[in-house]
Amino acid sequence: MPAAHVRRAVTAAALTAVFTLPSVSAQASADVGDKDIVRVRLTGIASGGTDPWVVETGNSWVTYLKLYDTKKRFAGDASARCSAVEATHQRLTTQCTRVLRLKKGEITLHDVITRVDHSPITAKTAIAGGTGIYNDAEGEGYITLERDRVHFDLHVDD
């Protein structure tokens, strides 16, 4: 077993290394001014799907959306595949994968959202990748679920 003074020196060196590394929050704040981040704002209107009448844990369904930009111009379409991971009379938690098909490429999103009633809800979504100009996409954003509409406010980092 190493002597006490050797153990203290190794511990001090390890602590110094930990405290001199850049922090995660510093890295996250560095992305705030990132010029490669593009804001994508769209509204999807459901035009088809297989939503079950009564949702039970384990049910899955798909939804098809037509996408419009902030000026109400057609921007593409989207699909969502969701599964109920928790379904009770009081709340519904779903895990969804969404693919937004735009003129210049696709953006793939993943999220888990819990709803307690049918009022609009806003939640975070993760940008998991994409194709075309979004082929190296990452980041996050917000989606707002409101009856037959889904509002997307994404910060796409390439």
C-alpha cells in the first residue's frame, strides 16, 4: 500500500484535474451563441392516423401531419409513431418518434410526454438526426400539442 504522502499527492492531482476541466454548463452555454443553430418553426395539422378510441398501456399508433411554416405556407409533411408507456384515467405518458419531411431534408425527433388532461401541453423534444441539409442535425426544441395540431419550435444544430 502506498505511503500516506503518496496517496495525498495522487488525490490532490486528481482533484486538480477535475476542477480544471471545462464544466458541462460552460459547454452548454457555449452553444447558445453557436452560428450553426437554425431555428425551425412549423405547425403540423393532423390529416390521418390510427389513434385508438381508448388508450391503454402498450397501445401504439401513427399520425400523419401536413406541415406549414409561420406564414401558413405548405412546408412538407410529417409522421409520428407513439406508444403509451403509462395510461390511467388521470394521465397518459407517450413515447414518440417524429419525422418531419421538409423540402431540403428530414428531421427526426424523440420525446416522452405526460398529459393529465386534453388541454394544450408544451414539452421538450430531442433532435436525433436527419437527412439532406439536416444530415448532421442535433439539438432540442419544444412541441406543443393542441387538439389536431402540433407546433414545433426547434433549434437545429449541425
